[in-house]
Amino acid sequence: MTTATFKTTREGIDHGLRPMRLFAKAKTLGTWDPAAIDLAQDAADWRTLSDPEQDLLLRLSAQFGAGEESVTTDLLPLLGWAAAQGRLEDELFLTSYLWEEAKHVEAFDRFLREVARFEGDLEAYLTPAYRAHFADAQPAAMDRLRGDHSTEALVDALVTYQMGTEGILAETGYHAYYTVLQERGILPGMQQIVQLIQRDESRHVGYGIYLLSRLIAEHGDAVWDQVEARLAEVLMGAMQVVAEMLAPYGDDVPFGLSVDPFLAFAQGQFQKRHARLEKARTTPLDVILYGSRAPVGGDGR
């Protein structure tokens, strides 16, 4: 008979750890239902938009829908890593993470089918730079974790997924929705969807920052150098995704938009993530693990 040990019966869950505090927030804030959001006014608003305006919002929503599907599909290896490492607190949070991503897929699918009422193939909206990230770099980095639990593999996965996909690209996409929808007072259901998804994603990015910060604090400059180099690569790809999204419209982008403010926004998101992670180089490990609740005199493990 195998002699197994279980944290719940051996020492109990550490509710002070950052992942458990994120899990507590997920139980309170992440229980919204995409099927319950009223999209009736959105459907009416959609019919008032010009063809180019519909095309831009369809393009943005198609990229978000595929992106949410990709992060849902690609997340499982990280959950498997947490289980294999015996990090129960991380694993508990990641179960809520995966569930939330699945709801995001449902939310965008509802918009595409019930508001835009598009029944054809939207693959043409997925540009080369978009595919390079979501169909190549992200799944490759995450899938590597299935058989490689090294710090190097974990850093690559976290920077690509939480920092690149969620921290730069998704945040820039939310900004695009807000710029169009809030300023014009249209599509209230989609506005609600974006707000709820962004709230979920803030926990996801927070987890990525926590775990990368932990790795930096534990392993020092070797990990920081890798984080910094991969962040720069991810930023370059993200900027190309943003530029390619608006490129088809030339100088006549619907809603009077231009690409430069969104490139600047993406750059700003990168700088925020970079600054947060750089702080880990001089932050005690127990503070990273527990924040203001760090045990006095403890090693944080």
C-alpha cells in the first residue's frame, strides 16, 4: 500500500499565502454568470452601427473570443505543475482561474452569436502576429510545463501567459472596448462583460506577478535576467498584434480611432508589470508570500 501524505491532514492549508487570498476573492467576485447578462440593448445598438464600425467590433471580439479559448485550453499544465510540486494553495486558486476562463469563452461566444449574429468563419480576423502568440508561443510555453518543471520553463510560461496575454494584450483590448463603448454609451451588456472579465483577469495577472516575484526572490539575478529578456520579447509581439489589428483600416479607422494611443497603452502596461517584478529583487521572500501578513521571524515557507 502506498503511504501518501495530505496537507489538509498533516498541517492544514495556509490561508495567509497570496494564492489563498486570491482564491478567497475569486469565490466572492468570480461567481457571475455570462448567460445572465442582458444583451437585448446590445442587439439593438448593433443595428445602428455602420458596416466598418461593426467590422471593427467584430474583429476585436473575435480576437478576444479566440484568445479566451486559448488561455482556457493552455492553462491546465500550470495547474498540473502546482499539483506535482505539492503546492495545494496554488492549485486551489488555479481551479477558480480555469473556471473563470471558461466563462469568458462563453461570454464572448454569446456576443458573437446573439448580438453580432455572425454565423460564418471569423478566422480571417486572426492576424499573423496574433497567431504567432496565441497559436505558437503561448501553447508551446505552457505545454512545456507538462514534462519540464524547471524554473526556466516556469518563467517562460508565466511571462508569456500572465504578463503577455493577460497583462498587456488583454488590458489593451479592454481599453479599446472602453474607448469605443463608454464614450458612445452603446452595448451596455458588453460593457458589463468586459468589466467582469477584467476584474477576474486582475486576479490572474496578480497570481502571475506573485509567482514570478517569488521565483526572483528565491533565485536572484538569473531569473530576473530571464524575466526581463522574455518580457521585452513579449512586448514586441504584443505591439505587432495591436498594430496589425487596426492596419486594415488604413487612415480611416472606425470610431475615429488611431493606433498610436493603443501602442502607448500597451507600452504602459509593460512598464507597470516590469516595475512590479523588479521590486521583487529587493523584497524579502516572506513579504512576497504573505504581504503585510508576513509572519514575524518566519522564513515564509
